[in-house]
Amino acid sequence: MTDIFISSDNILSPIGLNTAVNFERLKQDNSGIKKQENKEMSEQPFYAALFENDFSENGLPDIFTRFEKLLVASVEDAFSKTNVKATDKKTVLIISTTKGNISLLETEILSDELNKRISLNTSAKLVADHFGFVNQPIIISNACISGMLAILTGMRLIQSGQYDHAVVTGADLISKFVLSGFQSFQAVSPSVCKPFDAARDGINLGEGAGTVVLTSNKEYSSGIKVSGGSVSNDANHISGPSRTGEELNIAIGKAMKMAQVTSGDIGFISAHGTATLFNDEMEAKAINLAGLQSAPVNSLKGYYGHTLGAAGLIESIISIQSLKENTIMPTPGFESMGVTQPVNVSTTVIQTPLQHCLKTASGFGGCNAALVFSKQQNQQ
């Protein structure tokens, strides 16, 4: 089977505008989550990781929305560090998001023109045309696994022989529409979130973008490959995850089988870790079913908040950087075990030799995803 290499990447978040800065600030325990007092979004204060300054100083015309400018800025940085070209007929653009331009409903008059403008197809075409992609872009919007599913889709398209390279990018911004939806579930924490903790009481939301350039060309590789991946579905409830973790375990098992690794090979797990009662419990059960209860586990939601369609990308990129630097990140907010099954939650920055890691995610509708990232054989 064709190896899929990571050629370059970018994280654009309230913490920093590229991967290197983000990783360094995480090692210094810097979080983007702050108390927000924005009456246009919520009558009550809330905690979230939001951009304080405009990230879009890239000379784009006004026709581009903040969402599209965020995508463009992230892709531009990733392109600056790879030889993969948008104009190559064997390169495909894949865009991941959950909400896209939905915030336009709050500021514009409803019309047929607005319906077209909000369409993800419109955003995808603008971004693709800006870079000169010759192939029609692909859109992935499958709740909170969107970013990971986009990476998996890119991997499969390259392995099918249809493309040699995939530029996988994703972004989401927080608006009143988005925040009020999670508030209606009573899922938003009144303080900084606490993944896997006994006192966890909900999520924080976050803004951000991530881009990963995938390639089958080993010469373009940065030293890490996507060695396995899979998705599954609970078919349990529209907003509540499985009560057993069996379905996420199925995705984990298939991803590890594809990567040809065992539980003992996994150096750490980057969990979804939303800090809701049901998600963290389900993930803990799945981790135990997979025989991974001894592997260090982290959740980055205490740094970035839940960045929705960008979460799988941002957290995968931090995992990739962790492999490169043999560094496992901690789980901010965690103090005491709050799940019924044992998991080895990382609480400090850990320096240790690493070869493989597992990334997981789950989302509304019962969707689950698992990816295994590995160093190339000659990388230490």
C-alpha cells in the first residue's frame, strides 16, 4: 500500500500563526482560552479561545469572508514549506468545516443570493481559485470528526492513484449561532474546561485553522507519515455518544491494524477530550477496550477550546510535532480522575522517545475517527 507522508503543515490559532509558535507556547503552558464578555454573542460571559486581532492581512478582496481568509492564510503558510504545487493536476484540495459562513445569517438579509454565498461550495471555489487548484475541491463536513475524516479522505484518494498530493485544510469561527447551539445543550462550561476530570462540566469553544499537505512522494516528506486510519458510527443518538465505547474501539482497532502496530507501540493518545460527562467516559471505555489504558493520553481542549471542523487537524498537527520532538503534551484542567475506566492522563510535558501515536475524535450523530501517525523508518 502507498505510504502517505506529511509534507508540511500549519496551525493558525489565537495561540500563534504557525505550527512552531503554537507548539512552543503549548510547551510553556500558554492557553488561548480567556473569559469573553461579548454581548453580541452571549448575554452572559463565557470562556473561549477567540482571535483578538485580525489574522487576514493578506491583501484579499472584500469578497472573501473571515472564514475564507482564515483558510487562505493557513494554506499559504503550509505551501511556503513544501514543493507540492496547487497547479499540479495530481493535487487535490480538501476543506473541512462544520459551520463555514453560517454567521452571515446574523448580519445579512435572507435571500437566494445569501443562500448561495453561505454554501460551502462557494467558499471552496474561492479558496481553490485563489491558489490555482486545477481540480474541483472536496468538502468534508461531518461534525467534530471533519478534520480527521478530511485527512483520511486525502490518504485514500492518494492511495487510490487518483492524486499524488492532497492539501487538507479546515477552519471554523465562533458566532452567536454556534455558541447558542452548544448553550442550548447546556454543554458550555462556565469556566475553563477540565477534560477527564471529576469536576468536568462542559466544553469551551475555540477558533482556528489547520492545514496538512499529504504526499506520496517520499522526497517531499517531513519525516512523519499517516500509517493508518478508520471511521465508525455509534448509531446511538443524535447528540449523545455510545455508552460502551465499542464503536470508537472498532475505529481504533482498524486504524492500528492498517498501521501494523499493537497497543504497546503507541507512544501516546491525543484524545478528543471535550470535557463533557459522556464524551470523556466513552473515550475512556474505548481506550480500555483497545488495551491502551497505559498509554499517556492528552486532550488539547484546555489550550484551543473545541475548534469544531478544525479540531481534528490542529490536534493531529500537534501530535505530528510531538512525534518529531519526542514530546508529549499535558492535559490542562485535569486534576483528579473522573472516568470509570483507568486512563493515563498526561499532566506534565513528557520527553520520551516516540515512534507512533494515536489520534481520536467523536462527534454528533455518533461519528468516530482514529488515525495513527508514525515516524519514517529512518527517523529517530
